[in-house]
Amino acid sequence: MVLTKHNTTNGSRWALDGHFLPPSLTLGLLLEMPRAEMTTVLHTLAHAESAHGDTEAPIDPHQEVWAAGVTYLRSREARKAESTVADMYEKVYAAERPELFSKALGWRVVGDGGAIRIRQDSHWNVPEPELVLVINRHGEIVGYCAGNDVSSRDIEGENPLYLPQAKIYNGSCALGHGIVLCEPGTLKELPIRLTIQRAHETVFAGEANTSMMKRTPAELVEFLMRELDFPHGVFLMTGTCLVPEDFTLWPEDVVLIEVGEAKIQNVVESRF
């Protein structure tokens, strides 16, 4: 089952497997429920009316997106290569406590077909394809989507304390195309693919798998929920495993990310 959000003439509306849900039903209301109850409600309320309108980012404005870093070996090596304090990332990778940081509020998130951005004050910008967990208020993983944690690697590499500026800015967070509802056990071996096209030619293509992640999704969720409440649910990016070497995004590049059954495509917006 896949939840999608659609832009209609009467405002945003959620759909399940291509059929509209009641207009009053929001993602926040669904994520307030335990997973089993949410599944029952969705089966009961799905309408016969086919969904229409462009899809939007599958998140409501008041929800948060958080992110985990250095969860894959490849990410650790890339962080070490860009940083003046490489040993710090070695410690983060090996530590019991994961790196967690706030990425975006729902109203800042870009959806499938939207424009991502690169910072004007950065010369090294990359997409980061990630499995994104969708978590309810009870700390249960109810589904996932594809995510792009767009990052300015030169800013982060200059000083680890600049991480918020390297990670959090307009157009730096994309989610889509919808939320694939699933059991947590299905997340262990999902393929992750990244394709970047420039002037209609593929300039990068790579594939990895969530089985390569050092930390489990459940572990990341447990740390995130330890001292934080998310009454309407939360999204958690789980880190990247595909890092293009000697590469930076250009305006008009097309970035396609596929994670399991979810996918999202965005164009890089000109920074000039």
C-alpha cells in the first residue's frame, strides 16, 4: 500500500493506492494511531474515487524531518576525506550513539518533480539518496519513502560545527513519491539507486542496499525517540551510502533516487 498526497482544486488531499481518502483525514491523524489501528482505518476509509492532481511531498506542514549521519562505511570514508578533522567521523561511526540532527520542517520539504537547490556560497554540492523512515507517535515504523539529503560538502568539511549550514537551507530536503506502508522487517535489504543526468546524459549511476547500513532502523528510531515527543509522527533519513567522487551538482541537473518501491526525481534549480 502506498500513501500519496495530491494537490487538488480544493486543497491537498491524501490517497491510498490511487484512491482518495476523506478530505478531513491528514497524515498527522494517521500517525497518532498505533500501526495496527492505522492499517484498519485506511482499509475502511479508502474511497472508490480515483486520485487526481499533481503529487506533493508526502508530509504535512507541521511534521519534522530528522536525519542520521555516518551510518554506512562509505559515508564515513567520504566524510573523512572532506574534513580537516577526519578522526571525528571515525569516532562517530564506531560510537554507540548515532549522529542525529534536524533536517527540515514539513512546509520546507520538496516533493517529486520539485526543484532542489545548491547554495550560492558553496562550490561542492551533492545529492544524498536515503531510505527515509516514517514513524508514528508511538515510535513504530509504519512505512518509508525515498529521500534526498542535499548537502554542501565543502562547508561541512571546513568545520563540523557548520553542519546545519551545509544541510539545512531552502531546497535541501526532498521526499517522495509517496509513503510505502510496510512492516519494519522489510527494510533490511532494500535497493537504493541514484542516477544523475546532465544535458540528457547520465553523469553518475550507482546502487547500494540498506543491508550495508551499520545501524538498524530500529536502533536509529530508539535514539531519536529517547527524549523527544512527536505527537503527529516524524520522518527520519537514515544516512547515505552513495557518494559521487569528484562531483558537484550543476543547475538543471536531474536527480533520480529509487529506494525499494519509492522513487523521487528533482531538477536542480539555478542558483544565479
